[in-house]
Amino acid sequence: MKIKHSKYKNTGLLFELLVRQITADTLNGGSSPSLNILKKSFAKTELGKEYKLYETLFKNKNLSEGKAEVTLNTVLEATRKLNRSALRREKYNLINEIQKHYNLNEFFKHQVPNYKGYAAFYKLIEIYNSDKLSETNEIIENKITILEQLTEKPISEKKVKQDLVEEFAKYDKDLRVLTYKVMLEKFNGKYANLNKGQKEILKEFINSIDNTPRLKEIYNTKINEIKKVLKLQARKVKDDTTKIKLLEVVKLLKEIDKGSKINNDDLINLLQYYELTEELSKVSK
């Protein structure tokens, strides 16, 4: 999933534009509607809380790479505690309020020095608060943009990529290989053409990667679903040889017991079984 930057939804950018509009209105000798808009929208609201995170992040300068990485990850984690539905509503209302007093095209023409940093942080917030998969390259590019601002020096892409992998080091040791392989291969395009069922499986596995019992529950549920589909397809197949092979596959599908562990092969097999059911479905139509 590719995240597009939206200046209409970027809290940091909206705050800075309102501040600049207040200055412009004051210099023109009139009262500024932006002042009331700013107070109303950013005082004791989710918008205000999110802006504080922008402010906390970008007030830091000349940090070491390690401290910059910790700062960015901490702030990103804090965004998950915000009420996303309230934020969407407040941003919608804010744009409507601005539109009542200003031409939006003119309003957004104001130059914001840290536009690139705000855009990168907005996209990372969207990525970290979405249940959809995003490209690793996009995460790395946006992280580099921010880290270079915080450290005021070039950042190695290799180092950021390694840090991204290490984010998963806190997961259960037995799941690390699965996490690395599945996520990195997905991001690198190996699973770019997954069907709907396969995408749902991959999404559920990644969302539950730090929960071993939940992973087993997902796997066993999916295995039983596939069994039912294959048995049903076997009844429809007219060729006896194909029917026998399908029933043999059904016999191979076994649940994972309590003493066993989920590994990369289990997930790959599950994805392949779903591909088989889809192909059979096409043939039987």
C-alpha cells in the first residue's frame, strides 16, 4: 500500500499554516479569523494532542543517530493512543472552518520551511496506524527524511533498514524468522499478486505475530476451512485421478497441536493451499 501525503490532513502543516495566516492578516491591518480557529481546533482536542507529537519530534536538533531513532519510534508509538475517528472528524471540521474565511488554494500557498519533514511524519503516522501492509522502501525513505533533520547529517539507508528489522526483535524468538521473511518478502514484491484469501491470511498473521496462541488458532481455523472447500471441490470433479489427489491433499492438512510451533513453511503452505482452492474454483465454473 502506497501512502499519499495530504496537506488537508497533515496536523503539523495545518497548525503552521494557521500561524502564518495570523501573521499575514495582522500585517494587513485586520483581525485574523485564524486566531480563533487555532484556539478552537487545537485546545483540548485530539488535533492538539497530535500537533504536540509533531512539535515534540521536530523541536529536536543535532541528535545522535541512536537518540533520533528512539525519539522517532517513541513518538510514532504515541500516535497509536490517539482517537483516530475523532481526529478525522476534527480535521474535516477544521478544513470547513478555514474554507468559510479563506480561499483554500490561497491558504495552502503559504511556504512552510519544514514541509518535507511534516509530510514524511504524516505518512509514517498513517503507515503505523493502518492494518494494511506498506512498502518497506516507503517506510525507510520517510524515516531517513526525518532522521536527517533530527541529526542534521546524512543517514545510511542500510542502517535504517536494519533498524526496521530490529523493531521485530521484541517478538517471540521462535517467530522472528517468520516475521522477517514474510514481511520483507511481501514488501519486496514476492507476494504482490496474492488473491483475496491469501492477503487476509498474511494480514492476520502479521497482526498476531507476537501472539503465538492466536497464530495457531488462525492457522487451524484456516486449515479446516480449506479442508471443507477441497472436499466440496472433490465432489464436483469428474476426473477420478484428480479427485483422488484432492482427497490426498485433504489428508495432509493437519492442525498444529499445542506443543508445536508455527514456522515460515506453515504460512507458505497455507498460502499455497489458498491458491489451489482459487484455481479449482475457476476450473469448476
